[in-house]
Amino acid sequence: MKRFALIVLALLMVLSFVYAEIEASGPAKRPIDTPRGKVVETSRAAPNYYFSRAPLPIMTNYYDYMIGSYSSIPLRVIPAEFGGGYFMTYQGRRESGGTRRVYYTLLSEAGDVINNNEISNVQKHEGFPTMVLDRESGKPLYAWHVDLEDGSGMKVMFTSDAYMAGYPGLFNQEQIIADNPTTITAPNGITTEDNEFIWPTAVIGPSPFPGKRRVYVSMRNSVSHALNGSPSENPLIAWADIDREMIESGTLPTWHHTTVPLYDQWNVDTEYLRRPYTTICADHAGYLYYIGYNVTLDADSNDLDEPDVHVLRCGAYGEGTWTTHTFSSHIPTWNPPSSPTDDTPYFKNDDGVPYEPGDLRWSIINSGHVNAVVDGWGHLHFPAIWGLTTNENTYYPAMQYVKQLIFKPESAEFEIREVFPKKDAQNDADYGCYHPWDNEAPWGVPEYIESEGEYYLDIHSIWPFPHWDQSAHEGLMMFHYNHIKMSKPNSDGLAVLVWQDSNKARMHNEFNDPDYADYANTPEIMIAASRDNGVNWSEPICLNNQINPELANIIPMWVYPADEVISLGEQDGRLLGKIGFMLFDDYTWGSHANQPPYHSINDGGQTMFMELVIDFTDLVGNDDQTAAAPALNLLKGNYPNPFNPTTTISYSLPASGNVKLGVYNLRGQLVRTLVNEAKSAGDHRVVWDGKDERGNTMSSGIYFYRLDTGKHSETRKMMLMK
């Protein structure tokens, strides 16, 4: 079995590296055949919605794979004070045999296209663009990779758009921020000189310099020196400080670079293979994060039993030391009986031996193309797919479900939250999550289907991928097509989490189920909504070309939500929010760009934009899992700000409890503890006199004050000016 696994792994790697610019698959868990299952239908309890902008064609596009970036959001809301609307970026070809380029689009507040064009005026092979918006100036910042055709491989470029008086496309000089090949020295002293960092992801956060913001661009290594040459993508992070004046005047930022030592070590490890699937995010207090999960194998392709989730945290605005927090995504399960009359465990290995307790678990799988966000409390959210896996590096494809991981930096705690489907609120069986064979009372008793004297588990399934065919691209569809994205919770706590489901198409195309014939050629768009910072999620809104006239004749692929929901406030007693989407209408379903192509002719599709208004009113703030966290914005600010020599910090508590309020410098070091005691519910004030714990007067500059209640953490910025 091990020899067979190694042969399969080698073949998959060869196929993946044929077109190395598309992410290589490397080792993966082996799929096990499972029953077809029943479709988990969405509920009528999903939020109400309407299209505020029906799908709008932007450009005919002959590049039909992951048109945004792998791990970031390519659609950004422009603040109302800068005119509103959206900036968008994507990769595409104007002609079937043309050069792939990167594009920008400006959309008005009404969703009309104001401008759409290539970012660069140099005709080179470009791709995988990423973008952030400087919300203090309303300027978009872009990065992408490009082959400059000088024989040195791919480079990563950066530019900013001065965007003045409503005119986009005023691009500043492009800068190379990954001048590959790049030399990296791992912690064990091994130096490699052939590294190629591509696939950029950009984030933005505060800067230690007054009036500036710090931009981070993470790029992942397409070259591996790990066991068997398998992919192990260590990142290179470029960072620079920017402000409005620099962008408008064309002053180029100064770029610095850093790496993550843990991942540098993995990239040269020839004893074990650790392949990370990660993304980057930054909080509002100057911390940079890498979060994700990893696959870990030994030389015989055995799955090592070690924590598979890593959160790496770097203070001092990305200039500090990386600290590592680990967690196991495994959720224990049980091996149900083979039938109502046979107590032999149902799930067995290839040799027919039942899996023992602990050999089956729900684990993160097929989730390499997700993003991460930080909410108003400073907590990290990482949406992903959890599948039923085994201790033999295998999994059951028909049992994969959407959940999210939350990391709370103040307590270093991890939490797994269900998104869809969820364990029934009435289900009191003693296990921790939804199980697809336990959908009705009596709870904790498996459900079966009998056919010709044989019993099968009555499994309820979803298929959280934008294609039905698991065999596409030599069996790598789930690796290449997984695509879950979450918007950052806005100041009112509103957020959406978006993925696609093709289970109805699978039922018809693979199992010839006539009940789903109408869905033979459509992936569905699934949109879960939250009004409490992504702690609890609604039943998903389901959009498709059968029930939505707006999507008629559209095959929606690569659906990206905007970076945040636009709050519309209360209208007729309803709490409404507006969210935009970028998507691709695929003329022939399945990617031609991936090798081997799913269809022989590159007939392309359309890059599109659409927008929904969602009713958040009836979304619960707490459910059967945990009580919702307190409302946002417990910190009410400080006055005066700037100040000299004292300032008053105001905060409000929804309930009595222990409170910590501290002042920190730019390096994240505690300067002064102002409150550390139990406080009653209500409004409170405390004065900081600009001194540290020893009574020393602090120098002029930026300071942060952080409020912690145990369930809530919040940070704001203030300036001491003498």
C-alpha cells in the first residue's frame, strides 16, 4: 500500500509541475469511495435578499481559472467619503491565444463600470493579482507576478493608483518586490539560491510612523527542497509604509523583506514533508499573522499524528519575533454499526478491518485557497472544509462540510464553529459536531437505507466545490477548485462567508438522478451571513441559474465577495447590508487553463460583477454552540487626542466582570496598566497621565490602549504630543 501511495504521489507531482505556475498539488489524502448520499437542502430560514445589481459583464475573458487570487479578496469597497463604489482586480485574456494580463476595474456606487483596463502597459505574461485599499486615502494598491522574459523567472510587481478627482488608472512606477531567484537561509543553516516567490497576497495595517499605513505582500515559494521534492511553500513577505501624499506625488515606498523561519525550515526538510496551506492577515494593533493548516508525512507517506493547525504571530508591525500557536483540527467521531442488526463497525480499511476508536475524525482538508480576516475584537477567522478522515491518510469525499476556525490572540484559544450544515439544536447526543448519518430523532442513532437486503448509512452530503467532477484534471479537482472566502466583519459586525456547491449537478451527472436534471450544468453560490462578527452563521442563501432569473444561462465560477458588507442601516424596521461579488461566467463548465484541460476548446467566459442586499435582521446573536460575544465598540475613544499631558479613555460594559485596560508602545510592550479589576455594567472612564508604571513621563508618539474582558478584546490608537 505504501509503495502504491508513493507511485501515485510521484505521478500527481509530475502532472502538477507540467504547468508549475498553477499551484502544485503535492501529497494529499487518498479518497475512499462513499455512498452518493442525499443532498442537504438549504432551509427557508436563510436570510431574505434581493439583487441591487444583477450580474453585469465586465469583459470577455479567455482565462477560466481562479480569476482573482488564491488567498485574498480582489474586490474592495471604496469608502463613501472617497466617492463610494468598488475597485476590482482579476487576471484574464482578451483573446483565446492572447497573453494573460492583470486588470483593474472601477465600479460606481450604483455598480456601473467606470473603467476597466490592464494595470501595466507592458505586454508580458502576468497573473494572480492581489489588491488592498488604503481606507485613509481611498487609494488602491496592487501586486501581481509577471514573467519579464529576461530568463530569470517570475517577478512580483507592486504599484499604487493615485486615483484623484474620481479618475482611476493614475498608476505610479511599478516596483519589483520579489526579484527572483531569491536566496533564503533556513534556521538550520541550509542556504538555497533558486527560490521563486510568486502568488502574492496583500494586506494592510497600521504603521509605527504617524500618518502612515504598513502594506504587507506575502509571496509563496514555487520551488521546494523538501522530502521527495514535494511542495512546501515558505513565504517571503515584503513590507513598506505609505500615505496619501506619497501615492499622489508618486514617491516610491521603500521595501523591506522578512520570512517565517518555521516555514523556511520545512522547505529544506528531507526527513519529513510538511506542506502548509496558509494565508496572511494583519490586525489593528500592529500584529502580523500567518494562519492555516498543514499536511505532514514521513518518507513512507504515513500521516504523522501532530497538530495540523498553525498560527504564527509577529509583533512590532512584522519586524518582531514570530511566535507559534498550534492546534489540532481533529474532531472525534464514532464508527457506527454496520446495520441495525449488526454491531460490526461500518467504516473499514482496505483490508476490511474496522477502524478503531480514534482512527476516524473530522479534519481540515481540501482548503488551500481560503482567506483569513480579523474581526473587531482582534480575533482571527479562517474558513475551511472539514472532512471525515482516517489514520491511514485517507478521507471520504462525500462527507466534507464547511466550518471555520477562530483564534483569540489574547488567550491563545482556538474554537471551531460550524457554518453548514450544523448539528441540530435539539440533538443532545454526546459528540461535538454535525454527523451526516444522524439527521433526526432519536439522536445518536445512525440512520440507514436498505437495498436488496444490504444496509447503507443514510448519509446527507454537500459538495462544497464549484464543479461536480472529482476526476477532473487527473483527480485533482478538489485541490485546484476549493475556494472559500469570507468578508471582514464591518463596524456593525456584519459579514458573509461564500463558497460554491455542485452536489445537485453531481447527483445527476454521476448518479443519473433525474430529480436533479435541471441542475446538470450549474454550480450553486452559497452565502452564509453573520451579524455578530462571524461567530454565528445563518443558513446559506443559495443562488443558481434555475431559481434566480438574474443568473439565467450563467455558469457562475470563482465567486469572490467584497472585502466587507456595506451597512445600509434600518429600513422599515429591517437591518440591511449590501455586498458586492466578482465572479466568472464559464461558457463551458470546467477549467481549460488547468492541465490537463477539462475541455478541448478555450471558449472562455465573462468576468462579472453583481451585488445583493441582505436582510440581517433575524440572524440570531447566539445559538446552541455558545453565547454570542458582547457588542462591538466597547471602547468609546479617548479625549483629547492628540493630548498633552493627560487624556481620558471611555469604555462601556454590557455586563459586569473582570476588566483589563492597558497602554502599549509601538513595539507591543506594556507601558501602563490602567484597570485590572472587576467592574460593573455601564459606562466607565479612566485618565492616563502619559506616564509608565514607574512614573516616568513617556516621550511623544503613538500609543495603543487595549481593553480585555475575557470574551472581548479591543484596541485603539492615541497620540501623545508635546
